[in-house]
Amino acid sequence: MLSRDNREVFPYVVVLKKKHQRTASLMGILSAFIFILILAIKTTNHPTDWLFMLLAIICFTGLLVYDIIQFRKKKKTEMMLLYLVAVASLFFFDLPGKIAFAALALTGYLSTRPEEIGFSEKGIVFKSVFSKNIKWSDLNNALIKDGILTLDYKNNKLFQAETDDDEENEDYDVSEEEFNGFCRAQLSK
């Protein structure tokens, strides 16, 4: 259940599969290597801060190794902690590239965040940076079949996306029949 600003709880939340998740993770890993290079260069140029920078490099390398292992296992990587350590280190050690890495952290977060669509009796909400609300009266049909979410709009627009079966979160699994029944009930009102 997705809660938006503590105002509405959605009885059904559909999580969409990320198309370029591995590419985003790979870009995050490559940017992490660049960050380690920046820290190493700064350490050699300013030996007075070497102990703190060495600790930052060790911490960051440990997080990076964990993410590389997750990437190789084809599991989801959590790059956000890596980005936060990088941005905090850049500001703490007064290193160049603060704004670039902060923008990279934000972009990385947005690109790896799951796309969620909340379904309630009031309507449908696409959760993103700018939420998009859809009224049930704007749709001809809404259903999930074989893991594909389809929204058929009355203006002949069609939205289709593959859903993500989160194996770690089976407590909230709902059958396609139950979800489709809910949608039919809302569309018939």
C-alpha cells in the first residue's frame, strides 16, 4: 500500500519493471570508480588529510564492492548510499565536482527508484517526481494480464508496461483476477 502525504492509502499498488536498471547501476559503479580516483589524487596532493581520506576510501570501496557483487548476481543495487557518501565526502574534504556528483546522486536515485502506480476508488496515481492523476471516468479498461498492465483510455491512448514481481515482498501479492475485479468495479461506477 502506497501512502501519499498521509492523505490516501491505495489498496492496490502496481510496481513497474525498470527497463534500464542494469545500465543505471553500471553507470553508478563507473562513477564510483571516478570518485575513488578523485579521492586518491586529493590524498596524494594534500597529505595532511590523508587519514580521513583513507577512511573515506576504505568505506566507499567496501560499499562499492558490495554493489559490484549485487550487480554480478543480477540483483538490485542500492547506489544511493554510495552516492550519499560520495557527496558528503566531496563537501567535507572540499573536493572539486560537488555539484556534478550531487546531480549524479539525484539522477541515480531517480533512475533506480521503482515506478509505482496507486489504484484507489478515487482514481489512479502515477507516483513520480510530478505525480499524475487519472480519473476512472477517463478509462475504458484497466487490467493486468500475464504481468502486463494495460490502461485503455477513452481518447484511444493505450498505456502498457511490464509489472515487477518483487519476490522479496510476497506479503502484498495480489492475484491478477482480484486486481482486475477491483478495476472492473471502479469502471462500472
